[in-house]
Amino acid sequence: MKTLLVTGGCGFIGANFIRYSLAQKSEWRIVNLDALTYAGNLANLADVAGDPRYRFVKGDVAQPADVAAAMAGCDAAVHFAAESHVDRSLDGAALFVRTNVAGTQTMLDEARRVGLQKFVQVSTDEVYGSLGPTGLFTEESPLQPSSPYSASKAAADLLALAQHRTFGLPAIVTRCSNNYGPRQFPEKLIPLFIANALADQPLPLYGDGRNVRDWIHVDDHVRALWAVLEGGRPGEVYNVGGGNERANLEITRLILELLGRPESLIRHVTDRPGHDRRYAIDSAKIRRELGWRPQVDFRQGLAGVIEWYRDHRSWWEDIQSGAYRDYYERMYAARLRDSRQS
């Protein structure tokens, strides 16, 4: 039996990855290294915590001793741990550099020291910057990040690829489009708007709402990561996209439609600085080489996510009652007040 280190496994994508792995990959043990920052939630994995193939380690990827303790005896790693919210990076970039850049380098150094068989650096299409009205991001697209968040992820990607080219570390980079699914922290667009609509609160939509993203269900992303872990070529980049471009305004209207709430809940608020206009991913490489393709229909997937948030109201209400409320007030409340006055 092999052992896989998963960093940031108590976060949204990491938790879904671990749950899938324990259910579908009986030949693997999982070690979950997570610092339990604001978006890391042990409750995301409470029902698998007793599985003898699963072990949780509280620690920081930027601390060499924590990484060494967690990685001991592991055969491979999937590195999710990152500060990931663009707005938070605009509010303060230093933490993003520490976790996303220094933390990734710490992980790579230890992976090389112990001789990991595979290292998957989980990244984002945001490293490519903003697309015009046509075209798709390919693995050869130039890196043109627009925010401290995406710049820190681009740096981490390049560090991973450099470790492969210079030292032969079997590192692979994946760059995925916008995820949605259960257990996503309610600061991202879809869970934020679902939670607000369920509470009959305004939905603060940036700018004109015409910014376009390529949406993918987290289950499809998880399957892609396993395809890369098992069959991906070291030193390569694999783009992962849902092939499902939607404007934020369209997403917002669909959420309200599925919930039976009025469009009058939409509030257009001041756009954030450097807001990329469009992302769209070309996933031809991973489809061709590894046989992966998305399986979840967007409308059906979104309806299922809405049901999850409706059925797990205490999960997101507990989150919103804490420090998240202070952040929400700082980031959105003033914009909502301005929108009512304009």
C-alpha cells in the first residue's frame, strides 16, 4: 500500500479529493497536512476521520519541520495548500507569498530530499491573466498574472518545474478553471450567492457582471488530478477545464432561478482592481494523453450544490458567524451601501 501526502486537505478541493481517494483508491493511505487557517475545516472530513487509511497532521507548509514530519514515509504528494482568494490577496499580499511561494519551495525541498515518486502542484488558470473575447488558454500560454494571488501561484508553478528541470524531481503542474461544489468556503461567488439568496440577502455582483469564467465541478477536477497523479508525465503542465464558459451575471441569475428568488436581490457593486475579464481553458492535452473529460452537467451540478448548501445550512452559518463576518463587512458591505445610494 502506498502513502499519499495531501496538503491543505481540510479546504474545499482538498477535502473533496481526500473523500474521493478513500472511497475509490483502496491501495492508498492518505496523510493530510493542514494548518487549519480560516478556510480549513476539520468538519469537512469528520465522517472519514476514523478510517485507518487516513491520518491528519496539523502543520504549516512553510515550516520545514512540519513538512518533514508529514512527508516521512510518503510515496507521492498532491499540493493544494495555498491562500486562494483574490480579494484577500488585494487586502494583504504577504501571507500569499509566504504560503504559496515559500511554502511550495519548502515542500519541493523535502520532496527532493526523500525522493518522492510524484509531486503534483495544484494551480489555477488565473496565472495566465485575462483573455480577450476569443481564444483559449493552452499550456504554452504566457504567464501574465493580474493579482498577488495569481502571481504567487505562478511563482510556485515555476519553482516546481525548475525542480524537475534542474534536479529531476518528478513534479507536474495542473492548472484548473473555476471550481464549484459542496464544502466551498462562502467567500467565492457561487457559495456566497447561494448563502445570501437562502437568507434573502443582496448578492454583491462586481461591476457589470460580464466577467466570464470556465466552471468545473470539483468532482471532475478530483478525477483529473488522479489521472495526472497516475499517468501524467513529470515536468509537464496539464490544463483542466470544464468547457463551460459562463458570465458571472448568468451564474447569478441561474442561482436565483433554481432557488426561486427574485433578481431584485442582485446588487451591482464597485468592481475589484485588476479584475480579469475572461478565462477559458483548452483541456485537449489531458483529454488526449490521459483520457480524462468532465462528466458533470453544469445546471445539474449547480442544482446539486444548492441542495447541499440548503441541507447543510448550519455548516455555512457557523462559518459566517465568526471571523468571516468581519472580512465580509470589510470587503462587501461598503460596496453594497454605495450601490443603494447610487
